[in-house]
Amino acid sequence: MPVTARRTSLSRAVSQPTEASTVRPIGRTVAKHRKTTTKSGAPRGAAAAVLSVGLAVGGGAAISVTTSPAPASAATTTLTPAQIRGNAPINSHPYLRFGDKGKTVSYVQRALHLGPDGYFGTSTVRVLIKFQRSWGVRATGYTDPKTWGRLTWAAKRGILYGPYGKPAATTFRARVLREAAKLKGRPYRYGGTTPRGFDCSGYTGYVYKKAGKKLPRTSRAQYSATKHISRRSAKPGDLVFFKSSGGRVYHVGIYAGGNMLWHASRPGRPVAKAKIWTSKVAFGRV
């Protein structure tokens, strides 16, 4: 019958393989089923994928994809907010505050004539408040755009405090220089601590007492009682200590700026202003 014949021919066509189905795929067809390899220069952090393809008998394809997590990079470091702020570009005028740390904090400390340790601590806050008051900026203890404007301007010119509300430390050093100059020509006297005659530490002790602060008697004791600062940070009115090759303090004077000092040098020479004659010196501030 016509219908049976058609069903029989159709079933034979499905059950028997055709020429096209027995030929092995070549060219681009084969490439679709090849296993991909991962190059050694693949981007860091890319997920490794394993693709499995199974061909079903009925002509369908079963695909399963498995991904493995990206390995952690040893070079990757996580910065805290304090480190991010502390290393922000200077021209961005960042808001730096207590606890921040980084290169930008060191810049602020150098501008404030502090030892740049890169940590925004209590000493940085204290000096920054003095700086802000002296320039008529709101004294907050942290940096803001107005503070940055004054700070960068002052740093380029080597200036610290401004004309408004100068802190007591600056006024004290000015008094030290005035008192030191008044004693010019006074004789040297070993162990002397009065205008009748001075030795080196007797002279500095007398001047500082007149300016408002008391110092220990000897040069070594005065060195121990002061905050040690760099030559770059030293200001007129600070103390200059002279050291031997072994590091022992043997002389002291009052820094006058420009590589000069006021001192009582030795017998036969009166109190005078003179050049600092050696590089083996240290500076101290009360």
C-alpha cells in the first residue's frame, strides 16, 4: 500500500547512516571540538575554564563549563583609608588628619619644620594649629584647601609662621637674640654665669633665663635638656652644640642664623658674634 511503503522507506533512511554522517569532520568543524590550551601569558586573574562537549546519539550536544577561582596575586596590597589620604597628590589639596600616614604627610611635616616620619601624630597637629593661627586660617589641626594654599606658599619660601597671632616660641627666640646681643663685649670667665664674666654655658643659661626659660648649668646637660633638630630646621635663637670626633659636647652657643652664632668662646676673647667654624655641630630647641 502507498502509506506503508512510505513509512518503510522513511525508517530505513533514519536507521542507515548516510555518507555525510560517516565522514570525519575536517577544517573549522574539527576546531570547534578541540581542547583549548591556556597560554602562559594570559591576563592575571583570568578564570581557567574547562569545556567538556559530549555528543548525544540523537545529535544533541551536552555542554558543561567548570571555572576555577583566580589565584590571589602576591603583589596586590590593600591600602587603608589613612594610607590613601596620606599618599594623595599634593596638588589635589587632600584633607589630612590625625592618624594619616604617607609621603604627603612627610611633605606637610617638612613644611612645618618637623622631622618627617610620615605619620600625622599629635606633634604635627599641634604645630599645624600654630601655623594656621599665624596665617589667619581656621585652626582645625587638619589640612583643608585654605591651609594648603598657605602651606605650599610658605614651603617654597622657607617661611613657617605668618604675621597674625605668632606663637610664643617665635617671640621667645626673638627675645633670646635681643638678650644675647646686649651682652656683646662681656669678658670670658671660667665658671662665670653673670655679666661680670661668662663661660659658654653660663652665657647661654643667663640669656635664656632673661628670655623666660631656664637651662641646666653645663653644655652637656643643656644638650640633654633640649629637643634635637636638624640644621635645616634650626632658627635664630636656638642653641648650637659643638661636638668632638667622639661625639662629646664641649661647647655651646646661640644660633644667630646664616652660619653665625653668639657665644663666649675662650679666655681672652669677649662675648661676640662669630662664624660656626666646623660641621660637627648639633642644634637644640627648648
